Amino acid sequence: MKVSKLMLGLLLSCAALGIGAQTIIKFSHVVAADTPKGKAAEFFARKAAELTHGKVKVEVYANSALYKDKEEVEALQIGAVQMLAPSLAKFGPLGVKEFEAFDFPFMFDDTAELHLITQGPVGASLLAKLEPKGIKGLAYWDNGFKSFSANTPLKMPADYKGKKFRIQSSKVLEEQIRSVGGIPQVMAFSEVYQALQTGVVDGTENPISNFYTQKMHEVQKHLSITNHGYLGYAVIVNKKFWDGLPTDLRGQLEQAMKEATVYANKIAQEENDQALAGVRKSGKTIVYEPTKEERLALKKAMAPVHIKMTDRVGKETLQQFYKATGFDPTKL
């Protein structure tokens, strides 16, 4: 007898809500356990068990063990898993396009500017937009700033022309690649290594921790530290499940999430620094630091993305970002 995906999700939700003393939370994510997100998920699991005195057990599933990144948000919505930490780009295809403001190139100069959004009222208002989708947003976790890789050097915008770059599903990221003459290729994260290895794509963009832990340095000859875009995550839960928790448990889990978020954001830069050292040590990938002039040239080449994609994200949302960070793409 076949059980539909929806029915399976409902059954799992009932089980998670706890027939018995212990509540089970399935926390699924698509990256390796030794990435910043992977470590933060495990930290949250330990802290949840501690603060709830064992009443909650968080089961963490890394590396797309349960669902590929194209499937995971749907799995959460139907209750097949209770918690995820998807990249912010996931919410554009879901219909909450305002999150794609995080995908705009060179939006943030550093982590301090980023946190003005993710730890402030603008970030909170974006998470609230997920609730009509049956999703409760709990926190933002940093992964880091992205850099480009390929099998040929990437110094000036012309070096990107004609190359196929894997990206997450995001219309903004598609336009970003096109702005420098590249060809965007949307692809599940779990498929990227093989695609690079076989030449299905020529390059990609990633925080260094993802690049290193997924062993992309084994199949990419050049890495350019462009820091052109941000990759972060929103920790989300099935809203019906969350609202159904006893008040005391929910409060304890909120505290566990606060502590896990501090931990996640603290280790993100440390992990990226260590990963970069690992890439250099491997000798398999040439790491290039663009000059100030080269980075400005890339920044100028990608600035039109901000104008072309304004209507998609919404002028009001972009103005909130610009006001907080001080960025003005019209003055480059």
C-alpha cells in the first residue's frame, strides 16, 4: 500500500508532536556536517536536549540525507521534517521574493553591515512574510561571503564571459552571472562536484567553507576571492508544529536557538579562514586575491543587476537594505 507524501508528512508531524514523553524534531540540511551550518545544527541539538532536560530530541540529517535542496522546503511545509536551515535564495521561488535582496551583488561590505539587516527589524519583517506559507522563521545563520571559482583565472569581468556557472535557484543570481557574460546554471548543491568534474559547468560561487568541504578544490584550478555576495540561512520550522508545542518547551527551544545562532555566526568566519588555508595547502587550486581595481571593475560590471531586478524584489525592500548598509549602486 502506497502512502502519499502528504500523508507521510502528517503522520510524522503527529509523531514529532509527541505521543509519549519525548518530542522528536527532524532537522534536515543539505551541506556537510563539518560546515558552519552543520556544526551549528549539532550545537542546537545538544543545547535543546540540555535546556529541555531531554524532553526534546533533535535529529540532525546532513548532506541531503533526507531531501535534496529542491525538495526540502516542501518537505517542511507538509510536515515530513520539522526544521530546516535553507539558504535565503530558497524563498524567492516560494513566492517571498523579498529575500532575494540578499542575493544582490556587493550589497554588503562586511559582516557588520550584514547584521544590521539580519539582526534588525528588516530581517524580522522578512521572516514574518513566511508565515502565510506555513513556515515560522526563527533565526538567520551566516555562512559567509562567496567567491568565484573556475578552471581558468578570474581577474576581470571579461574572464567570466561564456563560462557556465552553477548557481542556486534565484533570478537575481541568474542576472548577476549574465551581467558579466556568463551562463547561469541552476543546480542542486549535492550535484555540483560531479558537474564540475565532468565539465557540465565551468565554475561556481561559494563561501570557502562549502568549496572546501565539498572538495570542489579537487576539480577547480582557480579560486578568486571576490567576496561579491552573501550566503546565509534562515532557520525555519513547520509553523503548525511550532505553535503546537507546549509554551515552556517552545521557550526553551527559542533560547537554544539564540545560543546556537551566536555560535553559528561566530564560527562562520573562522571556518572560512581555515578552509581557505586548506585549499592553499592542497596545492590543487590557485587562490587569487583581486586587486582593489579588479574588485571595483567587477563591482561596476554587476551594478546594473540592482537596477534591472528592482521590480522583482521591490523598491521598498531594496531601499531598506540600502539605508541600513549605505550602499548606492548608482554612484559606482
